[in-house]
Amino acid sequence: MALESYEFDSPAHWASCLINGDLTGLDYSGPAAVAEYEAWCATHADEQRDVVSCDGEPWIGRFNGPQTELLTYQALRRTEG
């Protein structure tokens, strides 16, 4: 098994969730934010990602429609080979 590095863009307020597995920061955004994060994780569960870092500067972009602050996350994915 090998590791492959890749990047993806997601909301900035998900940083602690994606990197540390800590959802408590989403409590300030309300139950809809937690539900959106959990739904995204469920649809990407097969990717077996390990997020290792993110950019320090957020930028404005669209995620599932509305504009929000985004970060580019760096992750490792397990691959066969």
C-alpha cells in the first residue's frame, strides 16, 4: 500500500473537523453546519483520506451553492501499489 498526496477545497470552518476530527467548532454555526459536514463525509467515505494540513489564508468561493470562506486542504490517500 502506498500514500498519494492530493489537495481539495472545503469550507474554512471545517479545518478542525478535517484535521483533528473535532466537530465542536461547528456548534457555533448551528445544527445545519454539523449536518452539512456529516453529509459531505458520508458521500466521501470511500476516499480514506487523512487530512494533514491546510492553507493559512482563506479565500471566498462557492461550496454547495452559497459563497463562503474556503481553504485548500492537503491530504494523503491510501492507494494500492
